[in-house]
Amino acid sequence: MATKTAPRPTDKTQSKRGADRVVTNNRRAFYDYFIEHELETGIALTGSEIKSIRAGKAGISEAYARIDNGELWLIGAHISPYTQGGYANHEPDRPRKLLAHRKQIDDLQDQLDRKGLTLIPLRLKLHNGRAKLDIGVAKGKKLYDKRAAESERQAKRDIERTLKDRD
């Protein structure tokens, strides 16, 4: 007696639903801050917001996160209004609630109580059709730290260039 098995997903469906797709990165965060700890959070969105994110119309470069009354909020992120949204469209720069476990929020609060740390959004991605935001506990870099990082990056480029020319 043969049993029926569920059809296996094709590579096309797996790549569409299972893989993460980075919508936007906050490259400036890695230049201006030392990232000490990262956390993946969900975002509470409206229907037109998730459609705009799927279309790639979001920006987090000027955004930051903060904890108010035990809740995690994203402030200053820009999600453009959905073009076919009509009257039910959203406000582009409204504060959005980030979804994390209570213990994670408490741990973040303990880390932020230390001097000079802040919460910075690092990347906005789609995971299994849901929007996720990676936030980082960050400490600001001084000017000399930025110079040292830039000279280190330049030295790596020079080494790779000479190795490539040698081949």
C-alpha cells in the first residue's frame, strides 16, 4: 500500500519564500559606530507599509531605536507610501513598534544603561515573507577610530591589489 507524500518544494519556491532578502542596509552605522551586539526583531506594520517594503521603498539611514515604557520603538525610519494605497495609505515617518521578547528588551535596557551606548538599525530584510529589522547596540566612534579603520581598509585593498597583479 503506497502512501502519499507531500510534494517537495521546487528550488524556485524555496528561493522565493525561504531565503532572506535584504531590503536596505545602514552602511553608515558600521562607519560611525562599533557594533557590540546584534538582535533580530520583527516590526508591527500596516498593509501598505509591508507592500512598500517588498517593493524596496524603505530607508533606515536616519533612524534609531529606543525603549519607552518597556516597549521597543523604531524612530525616524522612512517607508514611502504605497503607490496604489489610496486613502488607506500610511504616514511615511511614523514611529513603529519593534517586536522582541521581554527578556531581550530587558537585556537591551541593561546594556543601554551603560554610558555611551545606543540602539541603531543595521539592516531591514524579508524573512519568509515577514519584515525583520536587525538592530545593534552601538558605541560611537571617535574621529581617530574612523581614520584607523579607513587606513586598515586601504592597506587590505593594497595587499589584495598586489597579490592580484602578481598572479
